[in-house]
Amino acid sequence: MRRAAPAALSIGVMAWAFGPGVSAEPVAVHHPQGTEHGYLSLRSQEGTVLAVGDLVQTVRGSTVTARMVFHFKDGSLDDETTVFSQHRTFQMISDHHIQKGPFFEHPIDMTIVARKGQVTVRSTDKDGKENVTTDHMKLQPDVASGLMLIPIAENLSADSGETDVSMVVATPKPRLVKLVFTPDGEDGFTLAGFKRKAQHYEIKFDLGGLAGVIAPMIGKKPPNMEVWVEGGAVPAFVKEEGPLAAGGPVVSIELAEPVGPE
């Protein structure tokens, strides 16, 4: 079984976009994803465990189905399922993402069918009335969801320079934004007390044009995300930091170590 690696933070639903993204080429597959089940923890910046979760990933031919579910101590839920292909390049097929509960100021339920360019957003207004909107968008081959960002990072190299992908976000109207992966050197981490090195990638939102000027002025410029990956024949996820939802606090996702049975 391939090593377990959690998916990226769920930025696919963050309400930060102000204009269309710029298309780029899909990321080439050098390290295909495999079947896995990973145990995850989600912590605050102070180290408090806020939620525990699972990543379950299955592979059929060149198609990968990944589902990440976090159950929060306050009863909130973050549940995302992504289907993508890995035939030569990573390409998203579909994505369904739900966030609800006290942790999320703006609950969402968004479904993307990439090949049809169809994005459906379900939301509930202050009176409890459910609203369903469906938009048709021209999605580029490089479009990615939150659960694809770690496989993408694992298939980059330290000397690859900047790598761009596009992403659909709900604002609540769906829009395209561009994400820019930039290598930022190596950082140390420990494994059972032994020192190791991980490649650090910074992930920036590129709003572009007038949006890039206005967003910081109105306090809506999205913070950068950080991800660390250990290289080698089979790259391994180490850690990721960033906000889980629009306006939310910065949190970290790490692999969790089961305890017991005794």
C-alpha cells in the first residue's frame, strides 16, 4: 500500500475570488497516487486538536477517488470527495464539498462536474430557505480541487520554479482563480526524534488585475498556504498550514498516529 497522505486544505470553497483565473498546463504525473487510508488531525495554531479525520483513496485504472472527512469536536463537518485522472497529467473529473456546523461561518455544498463545466452550489439563507444555483463555466484542463493539491505538490521538484493551476471557488457565485506553487527551500522536521528534511512549497492566490489591487484594500486578500513534502522515490506529505474556510483561522493538517490497542 502506498504511504498515506492527506489532501490539501479545503480552499476550493473559499469566498475570495474577484475575477477569472489564468489557464495553465496540467501537472505531469511522475508519482502516481495509490490506494490508501490515512488518519488525520486538524489543529489550531496553538496545537489544540480541533478535529480528527480520515482520507480514503481508491484507484481504478487511471482514475482516483479520494474522500476526506473531518469530524470536529464542536459537531462541525468537512466532507469532500474528489475524482481525478492521472493518465500522464492530473485532471479533475468531479468534486463534491460540504462544510457545515459552528466552525464554518458560511456553510457550503458545492459540486463540480469538470468535463461538463457544471458547478452547482447549494446554500441556505438566514430564513432557512435552501437555494440551488447551477452555472456553466469553461474549465481549463489544469483545474484542480482542494484534494488534488497534495498530489500536485508531490509531483513538483525543488527546481521547478513557479507552477500554476486554476481552481473553482464559491463567492457564492462560482469563479475561477489561479494558484501559484513556489518552492521555498527545505525545512527540518523530526520523525520519532530523528531529524529529516522536507521541501517547503508556498501556495499563493493570484487574483490578477484590478482584483489584486482591491482585495487587500477591503481585507479579502487570501493568506498564503504552506505545504511540506519529503522527496525521494516516493514523496511523502509532512504538513500543511492555512485557513480551512473563508475568514477562518489558520489551521494545520498532519498525519495522526493511532494509539493502542494495548
